[in-house]
Amino acid sequence: MQIISPQDLKNALENENYQIIDVREPYEFEDDSIGGINIPLDTVLNSVEHFDTSKNLVFCCQSGKRSAAIVMTLERKFHLNNLWTLDGGVNAYKELASET
């Protein structure tokens, strides 16, 4: 499983081709989003058509646990090699943003 740090994601979003997929519940996404699209964890496996597989797909959640689990599942089920999980999740990304 590939892991991307909040700083690397911030840098990559400025220069590279990434799609952020937030697997939290809609109310969590609405309250505190770092961008991307919201596909709740329990619907991800049935929502693969929403992935832009020409891009690097970065999955995120609040702390990184849910996104890590779904990345491992998607890698096994669909044999995709462009999946990433955001280390520390939205919490870590927001903490980085508040420091800069």
C-alpha cells in the first residue's frame, strides 16, 4: 500500500494529477473537507465508476485508518496500482495547513 504524507499531497496537488476520494460519511465531509469527492466507505466498492483511474487516487478519512483499509481492499479486488492513503488523514492535513 502506498502512503502519501500531508506535505507531499499538498505539493502534489499543485503540480500533479491526483483525485482525492474522501471515504467519510457525508456529514463529516461537509463539516471538514480538504477537497475531492465524497464516497462513503460502505459504498466505495460499488462506486468504482467515479474513480478517474488515469490519475493517482488518494483516499482519505479522518485519521487514515478507514482509507488504509479500503485501499488494501481495492488493490486486492481490482489490481489497481495508483492508490494512495493519506497518512494521518484529514486531521494531519488540516494540522499542516494551520502551520503554514
